[in-house]
Amino acid sequence: MAYYNMVKRPRADGTVRYRLTAGVKEGDKHLHRETRTFGKLAQARTWGAKRVAELEENGVPNSNDISILSCMRVVEVYKIRWEDVDEKQKAVLVRDRKDPRKKSGHHILVPLLAEARAMCSASPKPANG
């Protein structure tokens, strides 16, 4: 079951930051956890709700192996959706890939090695297709 929780963290200068942890837990075992910090409460809540929906829809990929095989950051692997996988071109669309000049909208088609494609194929697909 996917979840998120938030911790309010006051800083020495008096500002407040919000640390959000999103993850997937099965029984007492954590299958996946990721953390981000935000300056605004609304941003933190939005990201938490969105991340939980993504985790429930897409499941938890074996991000470390896919990340290494595809030269993608782990966070880029977690953003992949099924509609981003192009089986014909044997590639995946990476949305908002990190670039020092372009902060958003930097989408790149990244080729996948056979092992990475097999891992994607083995990941659970959502029930609605």
C-alpha cells in the first residue's frame, strides 16, 4: 500500500520546510521509500498525493538495476509511465530530464538495453491498461 507522511522542520533562520516521505509498505516491510523537501505546504501535499497515485498505478520498479542499465537517475526511473515505453523503438521517454539550462519540459527518448526492457516488461501494469 502506497503512503506519504509529512514532517514540519523549522530551520535556524526561522523558515519552515516540509519533508515528505512517500513509499510503499507491505505489512511491516517497506518495499520503497523516497523523500523530498519543500518550502511550501501546498507543494508538499500536492507532490505527496501525486506520488502515491503514481506508485499505486505503476507499482515499484526495480529502480537501481534499471537506473544502472539505462544511465538514468533513480528519480527519472520512478517517473516513467507505461505510455512512455516505446517498444517499437526499444526506448523510453524520460520526462523533465535534468539539464542545467532547462528546468522543465526537457523530454528525452532514452534507448533501453535488452535487460532493462525485460525489467520494464516484468513490472506490473495497471489494471486499466
